[in-house]
Amino acid sequence: MEKPKIPDKLVYKLAEASRITKVKPDVISAWEKEFYFIQAGRTAGGDRIFRKKDLEIITRLKELLENQNLTLAGAKRRIEEEFGFVTPASIHPDRLKKAIGLIREGLQEIADLIGEDEKK
């Protein structure tokens, strides 16, 4: 698949983004909801506008989904890797509870020290 030439502009309206990327506007809207890294802004008139990076991501998503037959989750991971987005590492609930307990103990120690200082 030949990559479309994206004109060098600051922003692109939805119709223009659709024409350049050859992705239907309703698909772009759906992807905008599905993928946090596509971030349309709004004009004062309420029109959605996209950055050049958004168009690059949309183009790459289309290629991954249509030509490489990746799932949405697979395409999301690939975009995150290729464009340098970092996803937070999941923490096991038991480790999280332990960390919260340690923080609580530390805060209690601080509160106790403050209380002792006030008594003096």
C-alpha cells in the first residue's frame, strides 16, 4: 500500500483528514473513541481538527488492520510501540494493596511525630 502524501499543515478538518488518509469520516470518529492516541481538537465553530501526527497514525492503523490483518488490540500495541506511546504497566492487586498499606503506615508515623511535636 502506498502511503498518502500528507500536506504540511498545522491542522486538518475531518473531511480533509478523511480524503488524505482514504478512511471514511465515521471510521475516523470510531477510531478516535477507540484509540486514546488519536486526539482531535475542536475549532471555535465546533469542527473537529486533527494534527499531522494523527493523520500518520490513522494511515498506519488502516495499513495494520487492512493489510496485516491485525486485531484492534494488536494494532493498538503496534502503534504504541512505533509512535512511542507508553502504556502503564498493570500492577497485581495484591502488590497494590501492599504498597497502599506501606504508605498508610508511613503516613501514620508522620502523623504520630507531628502529634508528639504539638504536645511539647
